[in-house]
Amino acid sequence: MSRIMTYGQAMREAFHEEMKRDGSVFIMGEDMGVMGSVFGLTKGFLEEFGPDRVIDTPISENGFTTMAVGAAVRGLRPIVEIMYIDFTALCLDGIANQAAKIRYMSGGQFKVPMVIRAPGGAGRGNAAQHSQSLEAWAAHVPGLKVIAPATPYDAKGLMKSAIRDDDPVMSIEHKLIYATKGEVPEEEYLIPLGKADIKRSGKDATVIAWSRQVLFALQAASELAEEGVDVEVVDLRTLVPLDIETIINSVKKTHHVVIAQEAVQRGGYAAEIAAQIIDGAFEYLDAPVKRVAGLNVVIPYSPAIEKYAFPNAQDIVNGIKEVLR
Amino acid sequence: MDKIAAEVKAEIEEAAEFAMQSPYPEPEEIRSNVYSMDNERSVAR
């Protein structure tokens, strides 16, 4: 049996189930308690779990992120929200130099089982410092795992796995998909980290995407189906570890690849995927790998031009037509 | 304070001596303990 629920509700359910299951799981971040988070994901948690497990923090990202690292080393399982991924710039030491390194530097004597949630993405008129897509920062750091679910089903299953994981996991969550709806089973389930999902099967071209771009890719595929073009959509779901097998198998089938990312193109994760496709399936390609990505610009405040800063379904359609030309 | 300082100094010296007497790591250890499980895969990808 399943229900229809929003991405945000599904993620909330993941937190709730894991906090009920495991007393070492706790939540920490700005406005996570009394307010129930900016996106309403922890409403009622403070009353249910109390202030020791639902902690409102000061506006001090490096302070509370690094406190969570210490808590994780000592045996707890913190879920930390960085209210906007842009603010990870303030706590990169805690994430990249502490959480990601402690297992290695202690020769495996300590583990850091924590989840760092980072809502991000543009399209809400939140302007330059509250709209970025910075998953490539996290993916670049050995020691971190990175998830970027696109659907309510995946959000819940991946979040539960991330909470149970013994490594630090960064969860990339696009702000504009919290309200999207989808089926979520009533019974418990987990989705393993590192496993992509073919959201739509096709034979003419592959679109590889994650987070909100998966939704645009599916729109693009539906539109092109009316023109007789059969598009496969590969939702990575996890960026690190990358499910390169699923990608390569799709490339071998379709011979044409578009990689869609909202982040600015330069230095983005799409470039890493393109390089791995070249390494693993160059002889199967009938056209160069195409990146459909954000412009190398600061996200504008004005809605009149913000929409041009990142790709939408039409941009993906155009990209697919380009590789099929 | 002197007693604590002496204890700390002794512990550091013991750890340093242990390190100096230990063999260098084998090349394959470079991939160890970056991640907990499925270590090789996460390191490779």
C-alpha cells in the first residue's frame, strides 16, 4: 500500500521513523525546533522529541556543524540542516576538514555518522546568496557521500539510509521540489546509497540528471515522445558513490547523452560524469556528450532574468535534439 | 600542573616512539578508511 505525499512530508517521515527507531538520532540547525524548519519538515518534533533531540541553534553554521561532528564521533547520529546550501561556505571546515577526514586520520578508530542537509537551488527569487547549487563542492571531497533525490519515494528511502550510514552524508535538496507529490509506501523501505534509477526507459538518447533536473528531464522526454523520440532518463539519486554501471549501460543502449545540472556549468558534476563516460564508453557514443547546465553567472534576484540562469525542460529538449542531429 | 604536563609529555613521547618504530604503510592502504563500507567503490567514484 502507498500514499501520495509531498517530498517534504516524505523526508519528514524519514526523520520521524529514524528518530523513533534510534535514540541516538537528533536534529540540529537554525529554526528546526520552535519553527519546525523553514520548510516545515520538523513541525511538531520539538514537542514530541524534546529540546535535547530537536535543537535550535544560533546563526553559527561552523559552530553547530562542528558540534555535530563531535557528537557523531562520540556515538550520536546528528542530522544537521544548513538552512541554505550557500551557507556551507561558513562551515566547510566542519564538513570538509573534520567530518570527511576523521575516519581516515584516526586510522578507522572513529566514525562520523552524520547527515548534513542542504536545501539549495534557484527559481524562488531568493537571489545570489540563497539560490546556488553547490553539490560539486561536496562531491569533490573524499570522505563525504552525496545524495540528491528528486522524488518523495527516493527522498524518504535515501534519507533513512543516509541516517543509518556510518559516513558523513550530504543531502542536496532543491527547495522547489519539497512541495512536489508522489507515491510513498506505507511499509518501511530503504534505498541504498550509490544506486541510480532509470525513471524512464528509452532507446534514442539518455538524459542523466539529479534533483530537480530529473523532473525537467521527464518533461522533456514526454514532449519529445510526441515527436517520436524515445528518451531514457537516468536519475542518479546519489552522486557519491556514483553508479557508473547504470550510466554506461544506458550509453551503450542509446549512444547519445545529455547531462542536465542546475549548477553553473564550469567545474560542475556533469563534467565529471562526462569524463567518466568518455573513459568507459567512448566507442559507443555517436555524438559528443552534451552538458545542459546553468550559466556561469551569479543567480539574479529579478525573476525576469533568474529563469535564464539555470536549465529547464525546453533547454533539455534542445540539448537532446542537438546530440541527435 | 607539572604532574599533568609530565604525563602528557610521556604519552606523546610513547606515541612518537611507537610511530617511529612502526613500518611505513603498504601502498594499498591509501584507500583504507576513507569510507566505512563499500570503501573501494566510494573512493573510485
